[in-house]
Amino acid sequence: MHIASVLIRRILNAAGLLAAVLILCFTLIHLAPGDPAEVIAGEMGGATEEMMAEIRALYGLDRPFHVQLLSYLGNVAQGDLGYSFYFNQPVTDLIVERLGATLLLVISALLLAIFLGTFLGVVAARNPNGLISHFVTVLALFGYAAPVFWTAIILLILFASVIPIFPASGGMYDITGPDDPISRALDIAHHMVLPVITLSTIYLAFYSRLARASMLDVLGSDYIRTARAKGLAEVVVVYKHALRNAVLPVVTFAGLQFAQLMSGAVLVEAVYSWPGLGTLAFESLLRRDTPTLLGILFFSSMVVIIANLLTDIAYRLIDPRIRSGAR
């Protein structure tokens, strides 16, 4: 019953937050320099003043700002994200088309960062002054210091040009490759390697340091000393008793940083020509495609809110103390 009440409160708060985000994004985009009508006319090869007026009337750009804003909010409330100025498609269809590629990239990078980072952190915590612990520290410093686009370019040069073991053409798959499902899946996996490694690098470093610090704190707890005094095997003590509590901060930050991975994917997708939402947002920004850009921002905001909600639920399920305290 308590979780149900929490869900209801969160959903109500989410609705107000989404409305505020939409109003802010709509305002900022319309305050930015440039005229979408001029961009549309430029794609047509130019237009007269009469044609410019028709374009503005067609897309509602000639109406007052507050009328455009209220109309857009009403349409979004009905599930209509608008129609793309440049792609001549419903924004919802564009997002659905590109969503799969972005989710595949982001979820793969997140899982790699969480599992490998947590494993490295646990191993480092078992021997804080050992070689692996120092390696985790150096990895964290490198991950924090290296910009994601720099890492992407370096990996692309190194493993697609100098040592050509991965494709340099970019994209999600080879358009001239085989069409059977297994070969296509292997081709996609081959194209994914460098983007996933690039996107997961900074978060891998973060989770390894976070898991190491949390594990060191848990290993010094009284109940861990009691478990060891009972004669339990070290593997059982570390991976059954200590890891369950040490992983709580990792789970928390994983949910909160899922949206950051979505935003970081913009640069990674641009470098590797990955056909996802990041590339779509970049193209829409350059072409002043306001409905598409607003639709992507709205979707990203929903991802943030849903990720935070799922993180809170997962936290309550993992830690019995929160459930008992709630009751």
C-alpha cells in the first residue's frame, strides 16, 4: 500500500515537472536566434515574402508566443508531439524509429559499466593497497579526465584505421552485408563495440570507485566481522553479505545517470554515425526543427523521471531496512 501511495505522489509530481520542462524548453528554443521559416525556405531553394508568410501560417509560426505555447501544451497532453518541419513526419514516429538504436547503445554501455565497474571495485576493496586497486584508481582518473568525444575519436583512429579490426564507416550495420538475422545481429554487435566502450568508459571508472569505497565501508562493519567469526568462507562473506549492501549506492546512481548516458550518447552517435536519438537531436538543432527537438527533450525528461522512480522502487526492494522503516 505504501509503494502505491508513493507511485501516485510521484506521478502527480512528474506531471507538473514535465509541464515546467516543456514550458522552459519551448521558451528557450523560441528565444534562440534564427527563424524556422527561413530554414524551411532554404531547404526549398528560397522563397518570396508571400511564400514565407504562407509557411509561417502553415506551421503556426505567425501566432503570438503564448498562443503557440498553449496550443503545444494542449497537443502534448493529447499525445501529439507535433509534425517535423524538416523530415515531414510526425515527431512521435521519428522518435520511435530512432529509439531502438539509442536504447541498444545506452543500455549496453550502462550494463557494461555497472557489472564490470562493480566487479573491479569489489576486487580492489579486498586488497586496497594492491596492484588492482591502483589500476582502478588510474582508470577512474582517466575516465573522468577524458572527454567522451576525444575517447571516441582515439578509439576510432586506433581500432578502425591503425589496427582495422572494427568498421570505420560508422553506422549501425553494413548496408551491403547479409540479410539473414544471425549475420545481421553479429554485424550490429561488431559495429557496437567501439561506441559502447566509449560511452561506458567514464561511468565504468565512476562505478568502480563508488563500489570500491562502498565495499571498504561495508567490510569494516560489525556484522561482517561476525560473519567471519562464524567461520563463513570469504567468498560467502564478500559476495553474499557485503556486496548486497555495498551495491546500493551503485544502484542509486545507475538510475540517476541513465539520463546522462542518453545525453552523452549525442556526441558518441555523432562520431560513430549511430542512427539514434542523439543524431536526430543534433540534426534538428542545426535545422531549427523545433517540434522534433522539443519532442526529444520531452521524451528525455520522461526517461529521467521514470528512471528516478524505478531507482527508488529498486532501492526499497533491495534494502529491507527502508521497507521496515516505511511500515
